[in-house]
Amino acid sequence: MISRNVNLSLPSPALRLDDRRITLEQLRTFVAVAELLDFQLASNALMRSQSAITQSLQKLEEILCCRLINRRRGQVADLTRDGRRLLPMAEEILSRLSAAIDSFRQPELQGRVRLGVSDDFPLGNIANAVRRCMEINPFLRVEVTSALSSHVCEQYRQGNIDIIIYKNIASAITPETPARPAQNLATNTVLHRQPLGWIASKTISPDLDGDIALVTFPDGCAYRAAAIAAIEQAGKGYFNAYRSASYHNIRQAISAGLGIGILPHDAKGEDHVILNQPDILPPLPDIDLTLTYEQKNPLFSQFVNQLMRNSDFAIAHAA
């Protein structure tokens, strides 16, 4: 028996969310507006009229029963809380659809790929990308090795790893530069460049008199190599106050005031501060996240293409 208090003409939000009226075009519109924060730029990017963009976004908000974009005088101000919540899910849906379509445009990948990744590369990023590649290629086997950049480069030189993603000093020619003897088929692609900084605790002032107390990763870490090279070039001294292969432990040691760490600016903790004292601490170079593989190998090239489409290396940082 239906209660007389139920309004049959106006379904509840829960029922409306279940009617599958959301379209991919609406999600594409939302993602474009969310990323560009401008209706006109989104219109140009999607090659649709601005009125169509606005209507598509309004329809999505109507279906979801919430506002996704804060508007100010007809322009995009920022995302609402619900908009920020939806954005990664919408990006995931569109990314997986794109990967599925691409998988039918090229032969299914088969065989084994050995991938080496720097230890301080975010696991979730690469793990999700590899999983998606294997989902659309059931006969592909990917073996991932995570280690210090110097180790994965050495394994690549020895032929034990096929593709490597590692960190090195930007524009530097170092012993870690991967190159296999008697071969000149490799391609090196910089995926992301990060500025390094001297990182200290916000609440415990570091002692900058005398030798610099370093909180670093072990030998073979690009951050450590960059810091020591800068210190020695400036004619200063240092000592290893704390060393660990664990990024979590490095952060805790910096927070505890054991010394000064060397990290990308976007990887510092909330209780950390970037020191800017050029008279004491020499400037640091940028660090490149670099991809190297033999591009003439069709399996490696096709796998890298799929990996790039399923990854977001633009936000890569230590984690």
C-alpha cells in the first residue's frame, strides 16, 4: 500500500541517482571546467559552444542534486566540496574508458615486461597504472622492482630490467646515466621536474653553525647526491645525522629536529619549512623523474604508451 504522503512526481535524490541519466559528455564537461576553471577555455578544449558547456554542467548538477562549481558573476570561482569529491572519480571513469578503447586500436600485448621504479616514487600511482595495463592485456606479465635510483639503473645496464623510472639530477651527466654497452637504442624522457629544498622542522630550529647535519636516504639516492655535491662545491662540511631508506622515517627525523632533510618542495610535511639561507645553505639543483627503455622494442614501446595513458606523472613526488 502506498502512503498518501509520498510524492510520486518528485523522486527522492537516492532514486534519481540510480536512474543512469549521467552521460560521458557531462563528465567530460565537468572535468574540463574543473581543470581549466574557465567556461570559455573548456568550450574551446571540447569544441562545444559555451552555452552547451553550461547546460551540460547544470544537467549533471541537477541529476546529482548538488552544486559542483562555485560561480561568481557567471564565471568559475572554484570547485565546491562535492565538486572536489567527484573530480577524481570522473577522471578515473574517463581514463578507464580511454584505455579500454585504445586497447582495441592496437594488438593485445603479450609477454613479460620488467619494470624498475625508484623507491621514492609514489606506489599507488605506478601500481594502479600497471594493474590497468594487465586488465586490458590478460597475457601480459609485468614484474615491478622498486629500489634506489642507482640500483634500478645498474640493473638496467646489466639487462635485468627492461624499463626504468628513476630520479637523477636535472641536466647532469652522472655515473647513473643508464646506457647498455654496445647499444644505442634507448630513449630518455623526462616525465617531471622537481625543485629540491633544504627542509627543517617548523618548531625546532636547526643548528647551522659548523657542519650541516643531514637527514638523508642511503648512498644511491639522487636527493642525497645533489645535496652533498652542493655542500662540497660550496666548501662546507656535513655529517650524516640520520639515514634511512624509509621516506616515512626521513620525515619523522626532520620533524624531530635531528637535522636538515633534502626533499622536493611539494613533498615536505605540514610541520616542515623550506630553509632559504643562501649564505649558509647552497642552492640545490632540480631533480628529474626520467623514463628510459629501448624504444625499438615494440612490446616495450606499446607498454610505455599504455602506462603513460593510465598514469599521472605530473604530480609525481616522493611519498
